[in-house]
Amino acid sequence: MKIRFAEKSDIEILSTYDKHIRITELESAVSLGRVIVAEDKDTLVGWLRWNLFWDNTPFMNMLFIFEQYRGCGYGKTMTDYWEKQMKMKGYDLVMTSTLSNEAAQHFYRKLNYVDSGALLLPEEPLEIIFIKKI
């Protein structure tokens, strides 16, 4: 497994799968070093995308692992890598969120993320906000 920051050459394949972000925003995130990719033998396994909540707290917007690679440790390894990078940048707290009807909430709790609030949008399941001191 290889984990690295995404490069401009990754944008095409990432934009094919990541429909939660506009291409211009994805290009910006990649140029700012806010996208991490995981590969297995040069095959994309998944990605992690983040930004700054309130302009000062790293917030993981997207952690996606292709289904055939789930349960193999890629998500944990990518999250650990991201947390270490954030610590090296001087941050001591990170955040993420997930919908209450998604299994990801259990994944984040196993990684010591703590429920710290929620957001309820019209006609959407509850969005659980998590924090973790690093």
C-alpha cells in the first residue's frame, strides 16, 4: 500500500468518482495538499479530502475506500497518516462527520473520535460531528 498526497495528474480519476465536490474545488484542494490517495500496485484504493473548519481546524470532508478494499485497514491507515500530517502542521484537534444512518460512525469511534454535536438538515438523516485530540 502506498499513501501520498494527490497530484494534478490524479484529478481526472478522482473527479470521476468524487461527485461531492466541483472540479474547480477539487483542483484547489489538490493544489493546497488537501487530498490524500491510497494505492495498491498503482491502483487507486481510495482518497481522503479535508479542509479547515472555521479556517483553523482540520476537518475530514471525505474518506472513501472502494468497496473491494474495505475492511483491509486502508481507511485506518489513511486516517492515521492524515492525523500525523495535521500534528506536524501544529494542529492538536481534528474533526469529521458522518450521517447517523451510515456505519462510518462506528469506524470513527473505534479511532477515538468523540461525538461532539450534530446537524439536522431538512429531509436528511442526522449528521454527527466528531472531534479528536491528536
